[in-house]
Amino acid sequence: MKSGLARRIFFASLFFAIVLFLLVFFNSKVPSLPATAQTRLWGWQIAEKSWQERPLLGWGPGNFEVPFNKNYDPRFLRYSFVETVWDKPHNWPIEIAVGSGLLGLLAYLWLYGALLKATFEFRNYILFSGLVAYFVQNLFVFDNFNTYILFFSLLAYIYNLERFTTIPAVAPREDFNVLEKRKNF
């Protein structure tokens, strides 16, 4: 009986999600996706050109507006005046490359690689998937206070795992029998 109710709830939710998607997608008030995608690609091209001007140390963290204005492309005016002001490239790795240069980008990728390796070694695949999803979303948006809360909470949790957990592949079998230890305590 519970599985039938769960199935109905799932299909009703799916139906409403599809209807909501279609309403938003075909609504004329929503900006067209190709225009937004095109301006992002132009912004990333400006970021690449700016990074090539200062590849090692970059333009300084949080200073994307300076190289963007220096290498501005007037094609942005085709869509709206709002698209002509960019303080972030809407791609976190690109923002790090422009702001901190190659050294900053390598440090960021090393940190991320170390986090992924640690979660994979602890066989915490949910946490691993969360970090991958967070990285993918950072390819299309920029970090803000809300996303930092999630990221640094994950960092703290991974640090806690590494500090207080033994890797199961090398740990003796009796270390994981917590209930037996409590009985003998």
C-alpha cells in the first residue's frame, strides 16, 4: 500500500515538474536561452584573453570587471545594456584563472582533487557525488555566501572523516564493531 502511494506521489511530482518546465520554457517573458548562452561564451572569451595578458598571477581576486572592461566586446549591446556590465564570468574556475592566474587555478584544482580523493578513499560516494555536482554547478555560476556555507561545511565534514576514521581497507575488522566495544566497556 505504501509503495502505491509513493508511486502516485512520484508521478504527480514528475507531472507538475514537467508542466512547470514547459510554462517557464515557453513563456515569452523569460530571456531566450541562446542569447544568454551567447553572452556567456563571449564573456568567457574575454576572460581567456585577459588571462593570457597576466597568466601567472592574474589580475587579483575579485577584479574581473577590470579586464572585462579593458577587453570589452561591443557585441554585448546586441542583447541589452544589462549584458554590458560583468563583475564575474559566471564560471568559478575561469574566475580563479583570471583573478589568481595559473598558480591560483592549480591550487584550486589540487584542493578539489584532494577532496575527491579523500571522499573516494573513505568510500563515501554520496559526498563524492556532492562534490562533483558542486564543481559542475560552479562551471555555470559563481560562488556566493550561500554556496560557501555548503562548501565549507563539506570541507569540515571531510576533515572530520579523515581525522577520526580509519580507512576500511587497512583497518582491523574488530575496530568497526562498536556495539561489541560498548558491551565490554
